[in-house]
Amino acid sequence: MAADAAFIEVQGLSMRFGGLLAVDGIEFGVREREIFAIIGPNGAGKTTVFNCISGFYKPTTGRIRLQGRDIGGLGSHTVARHGVVRTFQNVRLFKTMTALENLLVAQHRHLKTSLPAGLLKTRAYRDSEKKALERALHWLDYMELREFANRPAGTLAYGHQRRLEIARCMVTEPRVLMLDEPAAGLNPQEKKDLQGLIQQLRAQHELAVLLIEHDMSLVMGVSERILVMEHGRRIALDEPEAIRNDQRVIKAYLGEE
């Protein structure tokens, strides 16, 4: 992929933990509004790549660009301010806060607040609070979670917690949504609904989606291109049908007789 065609561009990405080389020279680009999946066996380095892109790890070597701007090595909060947000393999909600409070807390960078403004309850402060509440309620409605608005997030059914975590990302108005095994723990109907949700979010909100997932039905059904990793390296990058029939992928991940 040419550099000018990439919305997100990863070049020569490596990540070393002491003597362990977890990611070894990975390169790929994600187009604007593309649904792009990363697959591979456990330990392939998928989540490490996610952690580097989202600012949780500083890469040992390599570059990560968002629309030409270098974001590699920036902290996770800074990367989020650039519009790159993520979910986690294990749900990380504020479980004692209500569903609504989780979505309000996520909007802190959008609020026009300061200590004096808060103390004086200025008009800008009140307007900012009102808009944050409206956004939060909108996403609770969108995810069909409005009835749980005032319930502690940790008491919601697991599938609802997954949807709330995605809502918490979307309320920040991202340009890139990164989903780390979003189908884990979901039943077949919830997985089917998740596929539709991912496609709907991309279409309606014009964002790129990066996806790590072990459920091959979901990956093949929703992705436009797939990167396959093994032992920290790229072994294939292509459209789903080509990946399905790639002998290297079948041997390394999908299995063979």
C-alpha cells in the first residue's frame, strides 16, 4: 500500500521485552473507513501491536503514523486525543459507576471545564455538561442500554458490558476504533449482532475499525482485509477469501488435516 493511501501506517514495528522479541518488523497500512482485522495464534503478538498503536507501549523500533502524523511512542491519553480509542480483551469498565457515569467520565477531554468554571457554574460549564449528558444518553439508546443507565456497570450482563465498553469509546467521537476480541464470551446471536454493529458504526460514523478476533466467522464476515501474524511476524495480508485459502495461514492458524 502506498503511504499516501494509508490512514494508519505501521512501518518496521518491533517490540522487545528483555530477551523476548514479541513483534518483529511488522508493516501494514489501514485505509480510511476500512475494517481491518489482525489474526493469529495465541502469542503471535497481536495485542502487543494494538498496545503500541494505542499508546500503552512505546515501540522498541518502528514508526506509527495517523494521517501522516507520527503517534508512535505517545502516551495512551495523547493517542486518544488524536481520535484513536480501544476496547480490551477483558472488559475494563468502572464497574461501581453506573452505565451513564461511565459514558460521562469518558468525555472529560471534551468538557470545557476548569476549577473556577466549576465553582462558578458558568454558562460554558453548564452547556458543556448538558452536551456530555446528551451524548451519553444518545449512545445508551444506540446500544439499546438506556434501561440500564442508572445501574452499576458491573451488574450488567456480560454482553451488555461489551456494548457499553464500545459505547464508551464512541462517545469520544473517535476516528479509529480498536476492538480487542470483542466477541469473546458472547453467544451466537450476540456475535451476529456485533457484526452488524461494527458495520453500522463504520458506515454511520466514518471511522476505521481495527479488530483482533479469534472467531473466524466474525472476522471473515466483517473484515475487508486481514493481517495474519505468527511468532511476532507477518505471514499474510490480503482479503478474506485469499486468507481463507492461503496455505501458510491454514498451517499456522486455521488448522490442516
